Amino acid sequence: MAALRAAGHLASPVRQFVLKTHSRCNLACTYCYVYEMADQSWRDRPAVMSAATVRRAAERIAEHAAAHRLTRVDLVLHGGEPLLTGPAALAAPVGAVRAAVGPGTRVTATVQTNATLLTRGRLDALTAAGIRVGVSLDGGLPAHNARRADHAGRPGFAAAARGLRLLARNPAGYAGVLCVIDLAQDPVEVYESLLDFAPPALGLLLPLANWSDPPPAHRAHATPYADWLIAVFERWWHDGERRTRVRIFEEIIALLLGLPAATETLGLAPAATAVIETDGSIEQADSLKSAYEGAAATGLHIDTDGFDRLLEHPGFAARQLGRDALAAECRACELVEVCGGGHYPHRYRAGEGFRRPSVYCADLQALIRHVARALHAAAATGRAAS
């Protein structure tokens, strides 16, 4: 770490804090990285974050915000399923952080939920606390959500749809929908069915996979995930009105135009997210749990460590190095400023670590080039019209 700092690599502060307020879930989604993938550390942690841990987390976040003069921090209440906690207890961490940081730092807050437990009362309480709601769903039809069932195998879609319909009537508290891509589903049907829930934003996520545990239908030089996303892009790009934001497309467009994009999945911006587990452990982004047992662990704890210690952790620092952390073929690629090597967990191979191109490299190249062509054509049309 001393050599990195001597070479001019300066640490960037943590700006997003994921609080694992409840580490159990009422669903048993077959692709869940928390329960179904390599890291099983949830088994040894308390189900619920205690009031004492909440207070200490708030103090540590305020300490970090003050040290780095942050004018804003983002909180994400996560799980498991956070709504297994009652509304008052769920909002407590947000109130504690706001009180601890004081008026000089704005605190935004989102809860990420499967929406099956979302009721009018819960939504009103969250809205009153200034907490927006993001929902995980695999499409707007029951057939899209076969992988999202409860522990008895019963489908979760009907309850989730009820929650989403409530949320659609409360746009001020609606953050959007996250959807993991399933190649077995028609992409345009998935997209259009999700629009029925009026999401202000859609996150279309590549499945968490890597070179040791590749995604379904993975073959060298094939681009099934790009093909899926391009079909949605064409529908979204040529729509007569912009009915929702699609984050991956907007992020690619911003990066192609040389603009900053707030994402850890594309581009070269430094990692800025820390996770606080229910027991107070400080971890890296928990998508890393898809790689191997302990991949997100740091050995740090809010009782003994501030977040500046996380900035000096080798694993976290590696995710702040930008181009210098990438494989040689990524550094030489003309798309590196946009792709950024892809999402960090997607680069992993057992025995080699994360210094590889994304397992979705061919898909990312095809998608980025397609979006670039659409941008170029739009610019040419605009010049011709003027």
C-alpha cells in the first residue's frame, strides 16, 4: 500500500454505505449470491442488526464524512430481505446517520426489497422517513419469475406485483427495479412487462458469474447476453417517449461521451461502496461473494476500525486503481474507458484472482459498439437536420 501511495494512487473516500439490516429472506431465489453462491458467511451472523451496531455504524459513517468533507452520503438498506424488520426499526439506521452527520452532509436512503412484504403502511412509513424503495424482480409476468419462490417453493410473483402496484402510485418513493437477465426469457417481453409497473429506472443485470463458474450459455466469442440487451436497447432507443431510464444503456452513453457515470459495473471510476454486516463487520461490495468464500471480507469491524482503514485494505485499494488494475489485454483495448474491464466479480478465475477480462468481455464489446453506432447515427441525423 505504501508503494501505491508513493506512486501517486490516492484513496477515494467511501460514499455509499450498504447496511445489512436483516440477513435472512422470505424468498429462496435460486441465483441469489448471498445464499446460493460460494460465500456462506451469513450462516454465522445474527439475523438482525442490533441497535448498538446501528449507533456505532452511524458514528463511523459520520466520522468518515467529516474527515473527507463529504456533502452527501448514500445509504442502502439491504439483506436478506430488509422488510422482515418492522418499519420503525428499518428507518432507525437512516435517522441515526442523519443525526450523526449533521446538516452539512445530505443523506439519501434506499431500501432494496423483493416487494412481497410491501404494504400501504410500510410504504407510508418509508416515505415519511425519506427512504426510497428499489425492487428486485425478473420481469413483469409470472413466467419470468420462476426462480423467485419462497422456501416452500411457492411463487413470489403475485405478492411482489401487489407491492409494485402500490409503489407505482407513490412515484416520489420509487427508486426503480433491478432485473437479472435470464436468456430463456424474451428480452422485449421482459422489458415491456416491467414497464407496466412504471419503474423510474431499470437495472438490467448480467448474472453474477466468472471464469471458474461461467454464466449459462457461455461460449468464447459468442454474445448471447449482448444480443438480449441489444434487443431491449433497440426497443428503448427507438421508443417515441422515454418511459424509463435503463441504467446500463445510460451509463454506456455517458461514458462514450466522456461523462462520469456512477457505476461499479462499467468505467474506471474508483470503488466507493462499503458494506456493514449485521454483526458490524466491514466488507467490500457483497457481489464479490459470488467468487469464493471470504472474497468480500476485510477483517475490519466498526467497533475497532474506521472506514479509512478500508481504504488501505489491498482488496479495496485494487478496486480504486482504474486502468492499472486491469489485465494487459484490457489496458490495450480501445473500449477500456467505457468497459473498465467489466464488473469486478466477473473477472475472477480460481488461482488467478481478478486480473482478467470480464467473463462477459465479448458481450460487453458487442453491446458498447452497438450503442456507439446508435449514438453516431443520431448525431449524423441531427447534423443533417440542422
